[in-house]
Amino acid sequence: MAEKLALPLLLPSPPPSKPFFQEPHPTPTTPAPPLLTPLLHDCLHQRQTAYTSSTSAEPQNPPSFIHRTRRRIGKHRDPNKGKPWSHNRLSPQGDFILQSLSDPQFNIEKLEEILLNLFNLCDEEMGSSESLIETICFDVLGIIKALGYYKKYDLALKVFEWIRNRPDSDKLVNGSVVAVIISMLGKEGQVSAAASLFHNLHKDGFGIDVYAYTSLIAVFASNRRYREAVMVFKKMEEEGCKPTLITYNVILNVYGKMGMPWNKIMTVFNGMKSSGVVPDAYTYNTIISSCRRGSLYEEAKGIFEEMKSGGYVPDKVTYNALLDVYGKSRRPNEAMDVLREMEVNGFSPSIVTYNSLISAHARDGLLEVAMELKSQMIEKGIKPDVFTYTTLLSGFEKAGKDESAMKVFEEMRNAGCNPNMCTFNALIKMYGNRGKFTEMMKIFDDIKACGCTPDIVTWNTLLAVFGQNGMDTEVFGVFREMKRSGFVAERDTFNTLISAYSRCGSFDQAMAIYKRMLEAGVIPDLSTYNAVLAALARGGLWEQSEKVFAEMKDCRCKPNELTYSSLLHSYANGKQIEKIHALSEVIYSGKIEPRAVLLKTLVLVYSKIDLLMETERAFLELKRRGSFPDITTLNAMVSIYGRRQMVDKANDILSFINKSGFTPSLTTYNSLMYMYSRSGNYERSEEILRDLLSKGMKPDVISFNTVIYAYCRNGRMKDASRVLQEMKESGIVPDVITYNTFVASYAADSMFVEAVDVIRYMIKNGCKPNESTYNSIVDWFCKLNRSDEAMMFVTNLHKLNPHVSKEEENRLYERLRMK
């Protein structure tokens, strides 16, 4: 597989995107038929046709608790904010014109006639008075700004175009006027029109100053077109236009939203200081907030200390931002320290503060503490909001406690708190992860009923759910439907697709998505590296994983617990036992902080390679450090005990699962079925299958194969055939393991005619026999001292399977000779 590796190691820098002035030419698209199953097509395609105009890249009410308290970009310390528009700077003539334009009875056909009044004196004395020109410039700017204030955007644009078409427009259209017009277009969502206007004015030689540049950067930023915002900033620097404090604040905010590597953020910040622009509190708050995506808690702490040493007093926004960084870095203790410092300095915790604290503990699996924090906020008179409930719901879902998650949802509704898209996305994820696709798609009905619109996170969640269930057709179909609905893939979508295709076993497709991401100018971040590492881990490509890991550190992209987890899985799938032991000792020693995620990964990895003592050590260490295991970790314990027929210990874990409120998953049931299928109490495996079905869960091919094996192993072929029939009726296609189980059982009972009939049937139904299929018949003939019949079987094999290769026949002849 290593020879086929499509990943360009080391990862190249992404190619430059097209110039920001260049407007894309619309290309007609012909809708292609969706590649979804009827269920998904009905629920996605038919219900989403109304969403084609949506371009939002985040939830309507994103759980980003900082943004709601910030000033709008470009409104830095505006003394007029919230006050009525002041006409004080307008000349009497300018004020008269503004009043005329603002009159509800104003006729647009009289626009030129009214505006000419502003220039009558100027036309008579043009060139004789610079102060007169300056007065008119102030009037033009004031009139346009006032019209914008009163939301008369179309009229403001008409005034601007009329001014622009005058022969003396070069003296009247300055950077400030351009900035105001571009901002208006941005508010109206006309981003392409704003970029086109900027380009044309720049080409025609009009005055483009720092205010015009900053306005266009802000327009791109507020519409989440971050790459174009960065290109405008670079163009501005190339032309020698010195950024202001507001410019730097906007671009630093953009870098944070893009998840730019920390060294790039610091390059801009250091360049700002070296150019003589002094950062303000907003600057520091922005940089601290940018540390959330990469879990850069040490860097955030450093900026926080620099802010205080620079004489700035942290405010509530600062503390909440730092607290949120610790929360997303899974450092709840440090988050609580920030809360204490915040209160000591006279800042009372708000709903934002508590939501970040609850998130910090829920992310680390400390759900009891999270619920206690919710109780504390209620005692202090702070009412939980949709973010509070959704964070708790997601925490319980991730831990595998579906019943608790639904109790939170019911409490939320009983409290009169309406769910938002984040809530619905969490429910979609919960049902999807449990294989309850009908319930998952029903959530779309609730979305519509609540007046919400599926967003980019909804689509990414569907991609992730289908990917982790190995449903590559659905992954492709959802991605197509997503594009048909007007959504553009951003970095999170690319990261999700890389992960989804690799989970489906389509490694080359995953790497093709990665290349497309680079070609689109999207810069890899920590999540991208982790998605690529997870893809490599599934293939056991540990050497390539180590190269990516080394590159991350070279690019100053700080590895987190998920990075090390992927490295451990890569070693496990690559059979590098000594490397797992070495890394685990580093984790136990504390050189890599033994976070709960890493200890849980050690349980999974050691269980996968069937090392019992090491698995139990990791599990005990997890509990010793006060971390609560999740359903995945508990399933790993059930699996290793089940494989070793340690029924009592497996049942102890199952009892713990039930008493602790966890919801057993399909993996839990499959592990229990496996354990009983190899025991004397083999009939219990079918009882577990019935229990699984009674709970509304859908068995997979492993579930049915396990029960079929239990009956075949004990000679109950009729029961095995009955389960096979049920398997096919449920829509699950038998695989080669299913048929091989029958072949081996019939051969073991000297029922070679029946065994050959199974091979004939599997070939007819498109299932290709493998080595084990033929080995079963050849080996049992030989065990029964019927070598001649074995030789005849191999000699006539091409009649049974005309597509059998010569290599396979030679392999079987050699196997006979060895017998």
C-alpha cells in the first residue's frame, strides 16, 4: 500500500488563489441525479431544494461565545454608535440636499436636479478655492454616510455613481467615500459587486487608501470569504499602503477564523508592532480567541500575560476567550483558575463564562461536574440557554449516554428554550452514530418545523456519520447534494471528507480530496493533519505517519492528543508493537500529558492487538486519574474479555455500562455475540441479536455472521440457513465470510456436495471465493484420507468457477502436495 500512497509528503504549500479582483464567470450547472439510497434521497434532496440560496458556513447561532460581545468589525471605538445621525459637519447646502433625498416623497427622477445644487457654486468658481472643494467632499461623504445610516443603500449608490461620472470626480471620490460604499455593498451581501467596484476604481486611478482597503477586507471577512480578505491585505502591503490598527485587528480576526498556523498569526502581530502600530485590548482578545482551534493554551496564556504587562486590563471578553481556549484544549482545571481570577478582579461570570466552563468539562468526559456547573449558574440566577443544553447533549452523546442526552433535550424544551442548528446537528450525530438512519433523517422534519435551515455543519455531520459507517455511496451522494444546495466546501468539509473516505476504505479517494483542498487554496490546519494521520493509521502506514508528525512540528502546528492517538493506531495497524510500548511509556511518564483521550486510545490499541495485561493497565490508569471511560473504551474491554472467553469479566463491564447510563452500541452487542458464539452457551448469541433488534438498532454483516458461525460450528445448519435468509431479507448482503462459514461447516461434516453448492451459489450472486473457500474443501478431503477426491476437485475447479486464476489452481496443487 505504501507504494500507492497518494499523499504528497512532505505536504506542499497550497498554490496561490486567483487575484481577488478577478470575478468568477458563472458556469451553468446541470443537476445530476443524486447517488443516494431512496431513504436518503427522499430526506435530503426533496427537503433541501428550498435551501439553494444558503451560503452560511456556520450555524445560525454558532457556539462561539466570544463573538456576541464584540464590536462589529470596523466600528472601533465609534463615539456615535447607537446615537442618532448627526448632520453637524454638513454645509447648509449639503444638509438641504440630504433632507430632500430623505423626504419620503422624494422622486428618483429628480436626483440629478437636486445634486446639481451642490455643485452650482463650485461650477462657477472651480479651481478658485480648495476649501470649497473640500467642503463639497465632506458633503458628498456625509450625504452618502447618512443615507447608509438610514438604510437607503440603493439611493446612496445612485448618488455615488452620479458623483463618479462627473468630469471632476477625481477630486471628489476619495478613499473614505469608497470605503463607505464598499461597506454598504457588504451589508447587502453584494460581495462580488464590492470587489468589482474596488477593482474598477483602482484601475481607473481613483484614490484608494487604507480605509478603502480595510473596508474591502472587512466585507470579505464578514461574509466568511477569508482567503480573499488575506489576498487584499497582501495586495495592500505590496502597494505600500500602511495598515492601521483596525486593519490589523480585522486581518488577525480573519487569520484566527481560518485556523492559520500560529507562526503566521505571530508574523502579522510582530509586523504590526514593528511598524509602530500599538495593539489594543481588541487585538489581544482576538489573538487569544484564535488559539481555540489549535488548542494552543500555552500560547494563549503567553498573550494574556503580554497584554497585562503592556498595561491593558483584561475585561470580561478577555477572560471568557482564555477560558474558552482552555475548554477546547480539554483543560478544565485551568479554566476554573481563570474563573477564580476573573471573579477576584471584579468580573461576575456570565452565561458565556458558564457555557465555556461546561464545555471544558463535557469535552473531557466530566459530565457530572458539567451538570453541577449548570446547577450553579441557575442558583446564581443565570438561565441556561441553547448553547448550555446543546453542549451537555453533545457531551452525553459522545460518552454513549443516549438516555441522558435525550433527558437534556427534553429539559431544554420544557424550559421553553428552542433548539438551534447546533442542537439538531448533535441529534443527527447521535442517531447516525447508532446506525438509526431513519430517526436521523426525521430530524430534518424538526429542523423545518422550528424554522431553521440546515447549515454546513449539518452536511459535514452527515458526511462524517456515513463515513464512519463505511457507506461510501452515501458519502459521495451527500457531498453532491451539499453542492447542489449551494454550499461551498471549506476546510472543515475537506477534513470531514478525508476522514469519511478513509473510514470507508477509500484511501486513494481520501488523498485525492486532500489534493483538491490544496488546489482550492485551503491551508491545512491541525484538524487536517489529524484527518490525514487517521487515514494513514487505518492503512498501518506508520512510516508516513511519522513523516507527517515531524512536518507538523516543523510547521509549528502543535500536535494534540488526537495526533498521538492516530500515531498509536498507526503503529497498531502496522504491527509495530515495540513502538506502541515506547510511546505508551512516554504517556505514562507524563512527558506527553496522559490526557483521558490518550489513555482511552491505549485501551483500544492494546485490545485490538489482544494484549490483555497492557489493556487492563491502561484501563486502570484511566480510572486512577479520575477520568470516566466512554462507551468506546468499555466496548474494547468487552471485546478483549469476550475473545478470551472471560465471560464473568465481560459481564461485569456490561453491568457497569447499564448501571452508569451508557447506551450499548452495535459494537457492544457484536462483542457479546462473538463471546457466546464460541462458548457452550452458543444459542445466547441469537438471543442477543433479538435484543439488539428489539431496541430498534440495525445489525450489520458482522452480527449475522457471528450468529451463523455459532450454529454452523455446532452442526445446526438449518438454524444457520434461517439466519442467513433473515440477513438477506433485512437488506444486508452476505459476504465471503458468510459463505465460507457454510462451506467449512459442510466440509467438516463430509457434506461436500452441499459445500460445492454453496460455492456455486456465492459465485452466482457475485461474491468471489477466496483462498479460505477452497482450502476448507481441500483440507477436509485430506483429513478424511480422500486425497484423490481433493485432486479431482482442484482439477475440475475451472468448471465450478470459470474465472479462477491459474495461480490459484497452482497454489491448491502445491497445498495438496504439502499434505
